[in-house]
Amino acid sequence: MSKLFKLKIVTPQKVFFEEEVKGLDTETIEGKRGILPMHSPLIAILKPTVSKITKESGEEKGFFSSTGILKVSNEEVTMLCDAAEWPEDINRKRAEEAKARAEGRLEEKDKIDIERAKLAVLRAVKRLEASEV
């Protein structure tokens, strides 16, 4: 049994992470997911969350991951994300401002896409959580 799997995290701007790892914890629209070697094939829709990678050494590294697609197959896991950021790269002020704007749009409720505004709030909240990991 393999003790590692290849994890590749890709955003529209770059390959954010590519390495063999022991595990990945993330969240899909169906709930939290823990991925370990030999995981059954899966395709799922990602939610904004604080994801966690467990490296070969056992070190755990958290990061913000946005919406996207998770694909698990043949000892390879690919996350295609709209955005991914390490805690030290998160601009807390910008995230707080984005959260306030999205919450303001939710309060208006006229001529807005409620689901889009809720997603913007969730993204900002998870980005702020990730900045503290």
C-alpha cells in the first residue's frame, strides 16, 4: 500500500502546490473530506475553506482554498481552485473589506444575487480564518 499520493493544486494564475503528500483535508459542497492514499475515485465541487496538507514528514500546512473542482484518481489528487493562498500571503485588510462589502450587499437584498453575495462572505471569512493558521 502506498503511503503517499501526488497532490497538485492549480489556480488560474499558477501551480500553487505540487508534491507527494500523506493527506489532504478540504471541504466540498457535500461536506468535509479527508483524502488519504488509495482513496476511491472522486470528483467533487470545492467550497471556500481552510484546507490542510499533511506532508511526508507529518508536518501539517494549512491554506485558504476557494471554489473549484477536486479530482481524485489513480493515486493523484488535483484541486483546480479559483484561488489558493498560504496564511502569510493573505492580506487581512483586503479580506475584511471584501467581507464588509459582501455583507452590505446581503443587507440590501434588492437587485443582487444573494447566493453570490453569500459565497463572497464565505470566501472572505475562510480567508481570514486561514490567515491565522
